[in-house]
Amino acid sequence: VTAGSTCTASCFTGFAMSGNPTAVCSFEGHWVPSVMDVNCTAITCNQIDAPPNVIVEPENCTLSEANIMDNCSFFCTPGYANKNGPDVLGASCTVSPGHHIGRWTVPVTDMECQDAEDPVCQWCPG
């Protein structure tokens, strides 16, 4: 490698970099800095807090932060239906280029479950 050349570190997709990712080959034949102080940290999405009567699967979506490209599904508990449309919604943990915060593609609040069954009387009053 010739003097003045640069070496640049990078992180895999789904990770954010902190520190100085560049070293330069000096005219003395040493890299400056000699050790790059770079840290790659996983970008995550917040754990999902399910509203009433909404089931989130897999369960780990509600227990901890999700990694980029993790997928979660939302659906209503039996006897309830989504008043906003589909019976099942899917969300993925994604990150926009140049950003360091993960976002769900569909918010769990889009699943608004309401009672979908007519009441049934079990016995006749005497």
C-alpha cells in the first residue's frame, strides 16, 4: 500500500458505527492511527407493547428489542376483529439509510380489535 492511501472500516447492514473509521498510510510506512477505534452496534426496534385484545407473535417481539429484519405479526384475540381492516398485520424492523434508529414498518396501533361477536344469553331468567 502506498503512502497516503486510506483504509476505511465499515459495519454490516443493521449495525451503526461509532468512532473514526479511517486510517492513513504515513510516509514512514505506518498506519495512522495504528489501531482504529471503531465500534459497530446493532440497530434495534423497540419491543412492542400490544394494545388490549391484540396478540403479537412471535412472543419475543413483546419481550425485548428486535433486530433489523425481524418480523412480527399482529392479530386479534378470538371473538375480536380489527376494525381498521385486515385480520393479520405484519411488521418488519427496518432502518432508513443514514439513520441509526430502527422503526417498525407497521405500528401495532394499526391493529384495533373490537368485539365481533353478538352477545349470547346462556339461561332464561326464572
